[in-house]
Amino acid sequence: MKALVTGSAGFIGSHLTDRLLAAGHEVIGFDNFSSGAPEFLEAARRCPAFRLVEGDLLDTGVLARALAGVDFVFHLAANADVRHGPEHPRKDLEHNTIATSNVLEGMRAHGVRRIVFSSTGSVYGEAEVFPTPESAPFPVQTSLYGASKLAAEGLISAYSAAYGFQAWIFRFVSILGERYTHGHVLDFYRQLRAHPDRLDVLGDGHQRKSYLYVQDCLDAILLAIEKAAEPVNILNLGAGEYCEVNDSIRWISERLGVSPELRYAGGARGWVGDSPWIFLDCSRMRALGWKPHLTIREGILRTLDFLERNPRILEKRP
Ligand SMILES: NC(=O)c1ccc[n+]([C@@H]2O[C@H](COP(=O)([O-])OP(=O)(O)OC[C@H]3O[C@@H](n4cnc5c(N)ncnc54)[C@H](O)[C@@H]3O)[C@@H](O)[C@H]2O)c1
């Protein structure tokens, strides 16, 4: 296939790019480098089947040129930061919802009909059913990020109905692993490297979270596009377990050999839109023959190993 990967310089998108190239596909990477890193594409750039288009999805002209000849779109570009959403309310709308609308319109114009979309478990807001299945009700959105992704999901399924697109919409938990550049493991690692004797923790530490290792996430995506054949396939992606924030603090502290004083901000939530319990029912994905290989603890330790080997990541904006 000739695939367009939006967000190809990002954490997950760069791994997806590498996996598609390794499987013999042609890949056009598309990224504006707002949070992506050129070095994540080092291996891809050495491959003749890869071409990079540096551009913004809000620029429909560049996007249209990138879509020429493509037969599959993996749309991962987004503002992936949930926590700071309320500081810039248009960012999620523009980079998540309008950007998705632009991708869909570009696909329609070029006759591209297959799309993978990276959505999020945040669309369930504060779920009431655990583990949370794809069919769970989610009437109230709690983050601008989740709301913008849910709106994008809606557009994708409407394009499927109107124009015969086939879509695979994945609702991820938090993803961990090599090239990880944002999230709680980085926050804790950054703090403990700066001052090993203390750690500021948002919330009360009892938030229950699920995580998934990036290659397990990609195994699922690549399997689902082969096996899930509905016009719109909505699939949760997460580990079959969850942990408390306090568990991850313990694993990180043990690995770094520190015993920090824990200073909790208090309350059940870390920030506006932080869900106190995330645990997705992934039986739909498992029925396709997928299962994750790494536990949450193993995923966290791999992430720490990557951060140890790549201190430059700490220079990125918290
Ligand atoms: N990492 C997670 O834990 C997680 C969890 C759930 C969902 N997701 C989703 O998965 C996708 C990838 O996340 P990630 O963690 O790799 O994030 P990331 O920030 O590392 O990657 C996003 C990439 O998109 C690019 N980008 C952003 N806006 C763009 C625009 N308007 N035009 C062109 N490029 C643009 C960025 O430069 C970056 O390279 C996102 O859609 C995110 O919402 C991620």
C-alpha cells in the first residue's frame, strides 16, 4: 500500500512509519514538527520508500499534494496534550477536529477511502462501567481533548456513511515506550532527576490508570486493518490491567534507586479532565487474536530505559 501517516514524526506515528516501511509499504510522512522530532525519522529517511512532507494539516493545499496517489491514511497527528487544553481552547478544535475534517475532505477529493484514526479513552469522560466497553454510554465530556476527538470520530463515521469510507477508530489508553515525550512517566522522571528527594504528585496518587506499550498498540492496529471488516470499526486499545499512580511511582523510584518524599496536591483528579479511573474493555480487539505482550510495569521500565539513553527528551517543554 501507499500510506500517508500524519503525525509521522511523533511518538506513535514514527514507530508506525517504521513498522509500515519494514512491512514493505510505501510511506509518506506528514508532520508540522510542533511536537514531533526529526531524529525519530532517522531510520525512515534512510529508506527509499519513505518521503517526508513538512506541513500543517490546516494547510489544505500541502495536504492535497501529499495525498496524491495514496490509498490508505493513518491519521495520528493531533494535539495530544490533554492536561493543558483549557489554556488554549482553540488548539484541540483546530488540530484535532478541523485537521481531521481537512484530512477527510482531502481523501474524498483524491478517492482515498481507508482511514485509521487515533482516538482516545478520554472520550468516555468519567466512565461508569469498568472495564469500559466501546458501547458504554459517554454523555458528558470532561476534556477539550476528548471532546475534539469525539467530534473527529463523528466526522469519520459520517464520511463512511456518506462516501463509503472504511474506518478503524482506536480508543487508546496512555501509550508508553521508546520515543515517549509526554505524560506522567516523563513528569516524574524529570522531577526525580532534578531533585531525587521529593516528588510532587497531582491528585492523591490513587488514580487508577491503564497503559499500553507502543509496539503492542501497533500490533493491534496492523492486525485490525487486516481482520476487522466493518465499514466503521471502533476498537478500544489498552492493557488487561490497571495500576494506581502510586504503583508507578514505586516502580520508577525503585528503578532510579531513589526514595522521594511524596507531596500530593490532593483530590481525586490530577487536572481538569483527568479521569480517576481508566480501564478499557478490549475484548473486541482480543477477539481478533491480539493481546499485549508487556505488562504496565514492563512498559514503564522500557520507557525509563529510553529516557535514560535520551536525556535530550528532558529539554522538551514540560
Ligand atoms: N500517547 C498517548 O498516550 C496517546 C493516547 C491516546 C491517543 N493518542 C493519540 O495518538 C496520536 C499520536 O500521539 P503521540 O503520543 O504520538 O503524540 P505526538 O505529539 O508525539 O505526535 C503527534 C504528531 O503530530 C504532529 N502534529 C500535530 N498537529 C499537527 C498538524 N496540525 N499538522 C501536522 N502535524 C501535526 C506533531 O508534530 C507530532 O509529530 C494522537 O492523535 C494522540 O491524540 C495518544
